[in-house]
Amino acid sequence: MTAPLWTPSPERAAATRIAAFTQHLRDKYGQRFPDYWSLWRWSIANKEYFWRELWDFCGIIGEQGARALIDGHLMPGARWFPDAQLNFAENLLKKRGDDDALVFWNEHGARRRLSFDALRLDVARVQQALRDAGVQAGDRVASILPNIPEAAIAMLGTTSLGATWSSSSPDFGVQGVLDRFTQIAPKVLFAVNGYFYNGKAVDTRDKVREIAARLPSVERVVWVEYIDDHPVHGVGAAPPRPRPGSATVDRGGAAPTEETPWHDFLANDATEPSFERFPFDHPLVIVYSSGTTGLPKCMVHGVGGTLLQHVKEHVLHSDVRDGDRVFYFSTTGWVMWNWLISGLATGAACMLYDGSPFANGGRILWDFAEAERFTLFGTSAKYIDAIKKAGVVPRRSHQLPALRAVLSTGSPLLPESFDYVYECVKPDVHLASISGGTDIMACFAAGNPALPVYRGELQCRGLGMATDVFDEDGRALAGEMGELVCTQTFPSMPLYFMNDPDGARYRASYFERFPGLWCHGDWCQITANDGMVIVGRSDATLNPGGVRIGTAEIYRQVETLPEVVESIVIGQQFQGDARVVLFVKLADGLRLDVALIERIKQRIRENTTPRHVPAKVVQVPDIPRTKSNKIVELAVRDVVHGRNVKNVDALANPEALEYFRNRRELAD
């Protein structure tokens, strides 16, 4: 067994919230819990008790009701806390006072902070304005907003009424937004007049008006003025003067959509939000699949399951507590934005950033972390790899004494990136590579601040999540690659998909592979340390000669080469078999030649197996990715095989797909 990269001191481990929770269970139930794994097994075998105790330990406001679970053997079909009543926004706004609730930066220097009392006041005014606009419990409210305070305020105002929230980042194209919002029929649309990225201001007014004109359900567009034609005012301390009056969107003979500036919309006398409580499975938020293989799935998540999972992951798995400063780099279109804002329920302040993470030479986020004393820094594996290659060394350039945890998700975190965090960010930090997804609003594999961190491994399976690894015949595996499954129900399963009245699409997405069990579509293994290694999507897994290979195993080797900026690998159907094809984006000015191809193949051969070595290595100028910065192996595979990519609007750079079409290198 290899030595860990980091181990918390006994004093630090004993002071964690998960240690306090474990002690509470020992005292109440007389259990020993000699290690985390015994606690995890207890949380699975006694799931009703576990989730009840979590509710109480984390101080959830609401009534649990008499029962924790009905039909707990069914998946799908189980019902969690069927008698419970609670309000999501009430739980996120339970803290009062002048402590920071939201702190905002953007790449152009705009700064803003809101206290918990100021946030509560703005939420009260949004709630009243939505009520005056006719929004009721069960209605949908959508946004096209960047990660600015107004997005969090609008979400909390919406959910305080029992309406359902859904958001898209403003960099989505018109069709990408319509593919999502036409399925959910929102009544009110919050939108921004533009956004900033990589030194540029992008006007979105025409795009938003086109979207509104094609959404017959939208009765009102609420405009947040974020850019103008002159120097950046952002959403700084002094908001811009609101435009007088309202306008309308012409919808070609249909009833017009009213337009209202944000500051006019909030011009009411409300001072306190009210909180009607709703059932545990009341619809809270609608989130979406990446959509590269068809129309996005509109996944509806409930109030109780989302709240319980998020506070569990903040409090127990990330050791977040009152007064902490929590950051996750995310757009409003990624599930991690929802996770970040839920940090308010712990009494922590949420750090919001809008713009390129590579501003100021790749140091902007670390400037933010230093100035605002981040305690948790969350990001993507791709960001960590990018700043590593750019030579950014926060440990030398910034003072980060408050930082206790670094979290990474979105794709597998390479072992070399683990090394980078401990060598170049901070040696005494809890590094947690986590994995779950939009589908569950939570993690199957998570961090643990009281456990060691091993190179390349996700630390543990999440409490209350019966995560396992199965072979093709449905048998549990240890130490071998297989399908990630969950063998028992959990509270944050989607309630349903929109426009899926009989549930057929829902069941096909997760339960056809192993009936009655959740199959997530990830290819992974449980390690000797009882951690996990996830190597990529199982439906993108390579299969040369019938041997399954995870794509991350190849990326791990290729991207250690200084010439390779990024890569993407697929399986190409060729002469009755599947062969491995590797596409590489090289550093500026470099061209792929025979010598470099051989170096790439040699690195893969020496560190994996001969089966991992690509049959073809091809240079491309760019690699397509989703808006949440995930490379799209399936879309590239479809283009290589001459198939249409059904929803290119889900991509941040759809033009990059053309670099893979009709490549003569792949003809023989």
C-alpha cells in the first residue's frame, strides 16, 4: 500500500464535524465506529436513522414527520420523508446579521458584498415582486444570468415561494437555451444584458429577446444591467441608474412579454420574506444533462433531497462551518453553482466569481482567495491541470493561511495534479477529488477531512450512498474496473424528468443496465485503501480487442508531456474492431511529427499496457467541450463516424467539431 500524500493530524481529525457526528451516533446508538468505513456501512444498513440524524445534526428547519421512508426497497419508487414540511430558502437564510453572505468579484475588478441581513432583504423584495407578477408554488422561473449576486437572490426569492428554479449561463446559444427552457415553460425569465469573459464584454440583449419571443410561457423578463457601452460598472457598490418604465417583447401577434429592469422589479416595501413549507419531494430545481446526444434531459430535483445532500457534503464531507468562506468556480449552468449557494445553510459565506479563471496570468482566483480568506477552494480538474502547465505557483505568490480544503470535480483528477496541489498550492490542505453529478445533485464518491489523501484516489464513498462497482453480470468487484452503481435508494434521486409522463426515459437512463439498481455510467474501481478511482464514462470507454480501457488512463500519460496542451481519445470502429485514436492539441508553434508520435506512444506503452497505445495520433487545433468545461468524447466519436451531433448548442466551442470530420489520417 502506497503512503498517503497528506494525513490530518490527530487533533485536526478530532476537531472535524464528521468526528462530532460520529461521536453523536456512538452516544445515541451505542455503536463503536472504529473507522469511517464502519460509519459508512451503518449509514447504508440504517439509512432511515442516518438521514434523520443528519437532519437534526445539521439543524434543518422544518418538520420531519413520523416516517423517514416508504417502500425503501424500491428504486425508483421509494418515498423519503413523506410527511415532512420544509422550505429551501428558509434554511439558506436562517442566519442573521452583518456577516458576509455573498462576496462577488469579476475579472474586470468589480467587487460587491452582501451581508446575511442585506441578502434577506433583497430576497424579500424579489419574493414580493414575483408574487405580484402572479408566480405561485409549482410555477417555473428561469434565468440567463452569470454568477453574480442577483442570480442567488433570484433563486432564493423563487424557491421561497415554492416555485421551481432553473438557470442557464449567458454564454449558451439561443437554441441551447430554448432546448432547455421550452421543455419547462417558465413564467418569468431573469436575464442579463451582457457578460464579461477574457477581457471582452459580450452583449446578450438581442439573444435574450429572441429567446423570450420564442418562449410563449414567459410573461415577464427581468433585466439585470451588468454591462454598458462605457467603463465597466459591473454590479459594484453603486448600482447603475435603472432605466425608467418598462418595455415589451414583440412576439409576432402573441401576447407581449413585459420587460422590467431589476431595480424597478425590486421597488416594493417588503422587508421580510415569508416561508411557506412544502413536502419533501416538492419540485425545487430543474437541471439538465449536457445534451450532446439529443435534447437535454430536464431532471427535476426536490426540496428535501437537495438540501439534505448538500448540507451533508458541506458539513460532514467538507468540514464547512459557520463563518467559513466557500468558493467553487462555476457558471450558473453547472450543478456546482447550486451546491455552492447551499453553503449558506451552514452559515458560511459564498464566494462568487464571474469571468475567465485565467485572468491576471492565471492568478485571479488566487488573488480572490487571498483577499477574502477562502477556507474552501473548489474548481475543476481541467483548471488545476491548466495552471500547473502555466507554471502558476500559489504557494509562492499568495498567502493562504485560512485555506483548509481544495475540491475538484468535472473529470478525473490526474495523479500529477494531486502532486501539484501539495507542492504548489499548500502542503497542509485537504484535497478532495469528488464525483457524482447533475443527475443526483450530490456525490457518490466524496472527500473526508479526517482521512488520508492518496495520490490519484477519491477518498471515500459518500455517507448514505450505497455505492459499489459491478461487473457485466452484476457481481460486486474489488480492485477491478467496473460499472459504478448504487444499490439502495437515496433522497436526491430525480423526482422525474419533464415531458416523460410514464417515466420511461427516466428508467432507461439509470435502471435498464441493472434492473432495480442505479447504474451511473462511470467506469471505476474500489482501491486497496477503500477509496475510488474513476477513469471516465463507461459509455465512452475504449474497447480495443474486447478489452475495456478508461480514457483517463491515457490522458494521465499523454498530458504529462510538455508538448501536449490537451488531448481527447475515442474508439474508432475500423475493420470489424475498435481501435484507439488519440487527438492532441499541442503547444503554440509545434507540429506533430513522427518523433513526437513515437514519444507519445512510448509514454503510454511504458506506463499502461500495449492495448492502451493508440493506433493513430492526430493533431487538432482545438478540442470541443461543454459549457461546464468537460471534453465531449461522444460528440467527437459521432463526428469521426459521420453521425450528426444533435445538440451542438450544448458546446462552448462547437466549431471545434469540424477539426475531426473526414480526417484522411483515419481512413486507413
